[in-house]
Amino acid sequence: QWIYTSVQPMQSRKNHPILCEIHEWMNRPKLQGTPYRLLTMKTASHAARMLFKRLVEELTEN
């Protein structure tokens, strides 16, 4: 649901660099014809890994 409410709508991701990055990652395979359901699952998985990596980086810096 997060993809539909935060990543897809332009007004939600307008000033948020992480959401813009995830949206750009999602659009590349979309233009190549990847099925939409598969693409949303892959995008959610990619976003979770990316956000977890950033969380770990933040925690290890402090």
C-alpha cells in the first residue's frame, strides 16, 4: 500500500529524495514491459533493503 500512497503520487514524493529515487527505480522496468504486480512487489523489496541499509549507516555513524 505504501507504494500506491507514497511512491506513485507526484505530490507525495515532490520534495523527498528517497521517494524520487525509488520512483525512478520503479519506472525503468515499467517502461520495458514488466508486469505491474511483479513490479510493485520488487519495488517494495528494493525500498525495504535500501531504507534498511540507510538506517544501519545512520546508526553506525553515531
